[in-house]
Amino acid sequence: MPPSLDDPNIRGDQALLRVLLTKWVTMKGGHLRPTSDSILDSNFENSCYVEGEISVEELRLLFPGLRIARIPVAVLRREGFAIERRPDEAPEGCTAPEAHVVVGPILAVDRGLYERSARAIVRDPAIEVLDSG
């Protein structure tokens, strides 16, 4: 289920970390960026982690070999996405389950609007794909 509420304790000046499958990374204009598929899911929600509440190093241990995108919270909210904490859905072995969140449109939207929002998010120049370490 998409987020049903937006956590006001996660500030707009914070960032979320999104683990990227290999096929969710593309080279555009000489820079790596996530594809829109990295923000699209059939259930209209995507797992992320609040930066600063979990380390990039821990995410790399939990998801070896995968890249990580750093997405500003303000970019997600600008596109109508909400951020809801879901610690009970954190992966096994995660030492900071409270850092696990899901993001997605808080209002019911059709697939076309959801896809346009995802494209706008990943094209934002503030998003970065972190070095694979």
C-alpha cells in the first residue's frame, strides 16, 4: 500500500537513500542517475532509508553489489510523494529498522501521473548515485 501519511519529523532538507538494482542505473549527460523504474512499483510504494539514521556502509552490507541513490526529501514531496516510516518492513539484519521508510503518492493517482512524477524525481539534478564503495 502507498504511504497513508507523511511523517512531519522527516524534514525537507534531509535525504533518503534508495538501493538501486543494476538495471535501475543509467548514464545521462556523463553522470550516473537512477531510472524512473527505480521509483515505480506496482503497489505505488518504494522502500528507502533516512540518511543519517542508517549508514551507507550498512546498506552496502545488506545489499552487496548494488548502488545507492541519495534523493532529497524536498524533491519527493514536490512531486506529491509522502514518506511513511515502516520499521517492521526493514530487511532482516538491519540494525536501524526505524530508518526504513516507504515513499509514494499520498493521494490516489493514475499510473500515468505516477510515472510522470517518477521521471521528474530522477531527472532532478540534486539526486546523486553514490560511488559503489
